[in-house]
Amino acid sequence: MGRIFEKRKHTMFARFDRMAKAFTRIGKDIAIAVKSAGPNPENNPKLRAAIQNARGVNMPKDRVEAAIKRASSKEEKDYQEVTYEGYAPHGVPVMVVCATDNPTRTVANVRLQFSKNGGSMGNSGSVGFMFDHMGVFKFDPTKINLDEIELDLIDAGAENIETGDEEMVVYTKFTEFGRMQKFLESKNLEARSSELQYIPTTTKELSEEQQDEVLKLIGALEADDDVQTVYHNLA
């Protein structure tokens, strides 16, 4: 009984940590969006996307409103979006997307985690060519009729559409992200989330032991407060 309780407690805390990390990440997205184009979602597509993503992870409305208000004040930190590249153990390419008010601190911390966990940090462009920078829109498949709208999605810039029982995902080129956003808004189609991601062009197969070494680095990077998302091509 004690072992089962400990396992449930660990699962609960892990879920809480993931939620807290998601809220922090979206809070920074909101801050960056407000600083770049103001606090009015109607005139700020980036802010609309951040609010939409907040709903997707069940971030309370009052927290979203507080984040917008905080970002509108002069006292709020001025976050910058920066991306670092490198290799995890066994030659696995890694892209680390950060939002930081202190790039000097962030690059030092990211470099330290690569070094401590068997990886190596590279220069800009050292692994980026192994990923496609794409718009990724995720939908509840029960709320969208793909047969009716598939051709319109393609006309709006969809490169690929993946369907499943629990989720439908639409991919666009980086340059078509805004056009797809406008199209979805014109049709009153609300995505669970909409964001730019780095999608690996190929994946790498490793043994279970080797995967654990790679995931140890990924976990250490994701634990850093300045890190928003980590991408890799581990299969």
C-alpha cells in the first residue's frame, strides 16, 4: 500500500510540475506578445495565440489576465526569444528555445547542462538544418469536420494534416503560420494550441540505455527556468 501511495504521489507531483512549467512558459509568451504589439488581443495575433494556448492547458482566466496586466507595466521584465543548438550524447541534435531577460545567464546555464550531461553546445546553424521550422496547429477532432474543410486548409497553407482519434494536427511552413491563423479565425475554428515548432527531418534510433543518457540531458535543459521548449530527433 505504501509503495502504491508513493507512486501516486510521484505521479501527482510530476503532473503539477508539468502544469507549472506550462503556465510559466505561456506567461512568458504573453509577456513577449504584449511587449511587441500591445495588450489588446484583437490587434495582436501573437497574444491571441498565447491566450488560446493558455486555454489549451487549462490556465485559469485570472492568471492570464494578470499576466497581460503585468506585461503592460514598465516594471515587467523584457524577455528575449533566443535559440541555442547542440548535440546530446550519441550525436542526437538538440534545439533549445528560451525566453530570457538575461541572455548571458541563459547561455551559460545551457552550456553547463550540455557539458555536465555528455553533450556539446554548437554554434548557430550547427544542427538547425536537421529541423524544419513549422507552424503546428492542434485540434479536437470531434469539433472539426475535415472532409468539409480539408481543401480550404490546404489553400490556407497546410503542408500536412495528421488525424487521430484524440487529436488532429495541421502543419504549415514557418512563413504560412500567420495566414493559417487568419484563416482559422475567419472560420471561427479554435485550435487547442498553435505555435511554431522545430520538427526533425529524420529520427534517430538508439538503445534503451543510450536513450536514457539523451533524456537525462533533455530533462536537465527543460528544468531550467529560461528554457521554453527542447526539440530533438530521438525516435
